[in-house]
Amino acid sequence: MRRELITHLINWKNKTVHKPLILAGARQVGKTWLMKELGRQAFTKTAYLNFEEMPHLQSVFDADYDTKRILTSLRAASGVDITAGDTLVILDEIQCTNDGRGLTALKYFHEQIPQLHICTAGSLLGIELHRHSSFPVGKVEYLPVYPLNFREFLAATASEQLLALLRTKDWPSITAFSAQLTERLKQYYFVGGMPEAVMTFRDTGDLRAAQEVQKQILLAYEKDFSKHAPSEIVPRIRAIWNSIPSQLSKENRKFIYGALQKSARAKDYGIALQWLVDCGLVYQVHCLATIQYPIKSVAEREVFKLFALDVGLLCAMTEMSPKTFIEGNALMTNFKGALTEQYVCQQLISATPYGIPHYWSSSSGTAEVDFVIQKDDQIIPIEVKAEENLKSKSLKVYSEKFKPTTVIRTSLSNYREESWMVNWPLYAVGEL
């Protein structure tokens, strides 16, 4: 498996001045693998400690933040002679330390032993970071980890030549292989980017086997709800989580609290929603009522779409049959649009530098552009088409109203430039 973040991690290792590095992301997106792979590639020694699996270590930070004393304990527990410069210290599931004191300790490691390389992670670390009162601001680096993007999926499934071609943006040559790229894209819709599901599909070629892995991951998330969330909000977390497929299947994909429960209101579900966001399990894409730079300044906080962590997990949540998916059953026409929008959202977040996008809706509600991104001083609308239907009424309305310099429509059609917009193939969204 090849992850693009490895390059980032090696650059971190080679910095003259570095801070402890925090990897945050949902359970089973590959954080532990990334840290161990960094140790394998770039360090002589790796000291791996998992505070969830080693509960006796959870109190190691309780007495004080004497880094020499703490290192003595870490050496004993890992069996590795930890020395600065050639050893990577991995503190996994660091949120399990008592009162989150492991996070606070990172500040003291940075101040007292700045040459030591410490990398930390945790499947529920986002929750701890959100509530932790003594988070070491300015003393750590932070790196989000997501499921494999489509480029990484191609690399993992022995499609290196297709990946290399895609990266060239040589559109005439790419178009000649569009059928193969589209086939891989459809596989990615179903398999998604959770590492274990991708590896299972790569090794077996069996979509159903990949789906079984996804179902186990979903069960693990359900257990986390009960085990780690405040008991009073667990039913609301489940209600939001389980509603995502139906919310995205609507023609208007805006999240509606009333779909959870009659007369449900935002204030009743706000904490539950934030829990899911902090865990990295959902992406919250906010609406823009107008277009103004910077776009975050005009985002409507209470109007949003809610996407799942991963397109493959979204398929698994619906218990979609691999046969139905591959044959393109007419019954899933509406959901195909939801999957495509989920895919594009996921790629914009994990495969491009633009972060979580926004979307635009007209005041009358008659026109809507699926995504809007900010690139330097440009604001770029992106319309998503699941097939080759290239009618773009909403995009035209947006363009006439706001006069953008760049306009993107992404679909299964090949790359082509028109007088007022560019059609960008769905399989190349990560190259935007």
C-alpha cells in the first residue's frame, strides 16, 4: 500500500526544527500503518506504544511531566533504547492517557527534548482535542488522515500506469483510456478507500468480501458511539449517522433535522452532530447564500449537507448488492447521484489542497451548485453529474450572476473546454 502522506511525514522527519506530530482521523483510516511505515522507511529504531492496549501505561504522565522519567518508562515498555535523532517514538491512542495528560506532555517533550521525533494518533483523538483544556497550542503539528483517495486506490490495485497517465493531464492520451479509468472509478465507488477494504478487494477481486470488511468497520463505529459518547446523546448520534444515506438520496441534499424526528431542531442535535464531526466520521459542507471572498465569511452555519467519511462505507450503510451496483439497476438512479457527490466531496478534501468545500443555493431555491472551492483569490463553482447528462442550468445561473473566471462541471464525459466552462472527468477530480 502506498499513501501520499508518507512524503509529508518524511519531510517532517527531515526538518531542522520539528514539533511532535499528531495524526487525527477516524478509526481504521490507516494512521497506525502510516506511523509504522515512517519508522520503517526513515528511522533506525521505532518505539511503538499503544495506550489502549497497554492500560498500565495510561498513568505514566500522572505524577509530573518530567520527560527523562517518562522516557525511562517508555523505554522499558517498548523494549527499545530510545535515542533522539534515530528513533521514532509512536504514542498510539494517546487520548486514552488519564485526563488526556499525554497530549499535554507533548508540549514538554518539544521544549525539553526538541530533537526527539514523537508521532501520536488516536481513533477518537478529535473528541479529546475538542474538549482538552490544556492542548499544547503552538507546540505540535497536526495532520488529518483520510481514507485512500482515488489516486491511492489506483496505486493499490495495480493500476500504476493509469495513475501515471492521469497525473500528466495529457487529455488526448487520457481519453484513450477513459473506459479503463471509468471502470476503476466504479469499483472505487463501491470499495471506497478504507485500507482494509481496499486490500481485501485487491487480493480477492471480490466486491462482496470488501463489503464484509466495511460492515465490520461500521459495527466498530456503532460500538464507539455507545462506549465513548455521553449516554444521553447516543440515540441522537445514531439517528444522524443512520440518516445520511436517505438525506443524500433526496433531490435537495440539504440536511433536514425534521427527517430524524418530527419537530426535531438543530439545538437538540447540535452536540451529537459535533461528536460525529470531531470523530472524523462526517463531512459538513455549508451553504453559501452569496459569493464573496473569502467564502468562509459568508457560510451559513445552520444550512449544510452531511456526507459520510467514505463512499464505500456509504454503499455498505445501504447494504447495496454488488450485482445491483455493477449492473447499474434503474432503481438506484437517484442514489447514484448521491454516491457521485459523496465521491467528489471526498476527493476534494483528501486529494486536493482546498479542504472541505461549500455549496451554493439561490435565495429562491431554484438553482444550486454542488460545490464551491476557493483557490488562492479565485472562487470556483463545481457542478457534479453522475452520468453524461450535461445540462447545467444551475451552473449557468451561477455564472451569469457571479461571473467566475473558472467554471467546472465534472461528469463521466471526457475532458473538454467550452466557451464558458470546462468539463472535467470524474476520475480526474483529484487533479483539479
